[in-house]
Amino acid sequence: MDLPVLILVGPWVAAASFLKKIASNKIKSIQIHLYGSLAKTGKGHGTDIAVILGLSGFNIETIDVEKINDYITEIKTTQRLLLNGKDAIPFNPTTDIEFIYKNHPKHPNALTFSATLDSNKTIEETFYSIGGGFILQDGFVEPEPEFTIPYPIQNEKDISSYIEKSGLSIAEIVLKNELTWKNEKLIQSDLNHLWQVMLKCMFRGSHTTGTLPGGLFVKRRAAGINNDLLHGHISKDINEWIARIKLTKPSFSNVIKWVSCFALAVNEENGFF
């Protein structure tokens, strides 16, 4: 089984949120119901994997992606899941994760967790995956924000207006907004973290061959472009890879090829067909 670096974040976050909800209870079993788009693209987008890892207590930012395959294989083989990495419950992904291809009445990207306690009482929560790793819980009313950003943006006209009136660049406008709830040191730290994640994604995608998960057997292309541009040189780590890239001829043609390579690498690690 070939698994991606990043799978659907929303369902993983929802599973972690439900885990907190049931933390103080003695759980006998858990079932997950995936609705609409989460069911139709579920296996291709790794939605079933996401909810399993979330319930297992793995942190989406720190999990060792190279071991995801082993974690899932063990759960499928033993038909046993460790809730939050501690409490073992029987769990068969084939029967305990249900793919419901009709939309949930309230949202096209919905999933419901249902936990049966030792007392036979049931705790059930529904979440909606709204994109970008964000979720909404059914019945939750979001409070009014406690702050106001200096440059609220709804569309591109707002951005153009702010640039014209303030003389700031887009990056400077975004920074001003971010400073509303974070200091500059934390913002820079977060940006550096995101860059490292992207860099690892590009490296992995540029060195992984085979076909994409999802059932259509789409061939990976980034590794082939990387191999051609580096004339078959194999890099043992990211630093060596970057050093070799810097030694390639900086022609317009090569630059375009590298941009395509990086874009495909990220797409192949995070997009599914």
C-alpha cells in the first residue's frame, strides 16, 4: 500500500476532536460514517486512513509519514485500535468505517463518529470538513472574534485598494493582519516550519516512483524529471539534493523544468486521482 505524505486534514482533525470528547469514558467500540464527497473520494484521498490515525492519537504535524503504512497494516491485521495510543478496542476498518455516498442533510463533506460505552450508552458527534484542514462541529456556534484586523479582505478588489492607498505590498498587508494575533517572531517561526514541510514534500515527491494511490494507476512523473535534470544522480538527503540542483545550468528551459518538477512533486504527494 502506497500512502501519501499528507492526507485529508479535516477528517483527521475531526477524529482528534472526537477523541477529546470521549477521553474520560470507557469505550467499547467506535464506528465512523463518511458522507457525500468524503465517501466518494474517501479511499483515494485517504479519508479512512485519516480518521484511523486521528483516533489513534497521532499528531498530524509530527507523525513519521514513513511509518503510516505500518500503523495501518497493524490495525487491519490485528483488528484492534489503540484509542489515543492507550486503550485498545476491537476495530475492523472494513466494517467500522461506513461510506455513505449520499450527502448529509446539512453538508456535502460530513462525517459522524459514534462511540458505544461499556454502559451501552452511545456518544455521537457530527463534523463538517470545510476545506484547508478546518472543521465545523454540528450545533457549534462560533463566537464573535475578539479583534479586528486592519485590512479585512473579501476579494481581489480589496487587496488592490489597500495596495493603492497604503503603498504596502501584498506580503506586507498579510503581515499586518497576522500581527493582530501573533508577534513577528512567531509568524517567522511558523513560516519556517511551513517551508520545511514543503521542502520535505518536494524532496519526497521528486524521489518517489510508481503510481498514485486511488485506483486509476496514474504514473508519478516528478521523479523522472528530477532524474533527467540531475543526470541520474541520487541524493541521500535534502541538503545534497539542493546542492546538486544549484549546480545545474540555470537556463530558462531548466528553470521551467524544475518549477514543473516541484509542482508535480507536491501535487503527487498531496493530490489524488
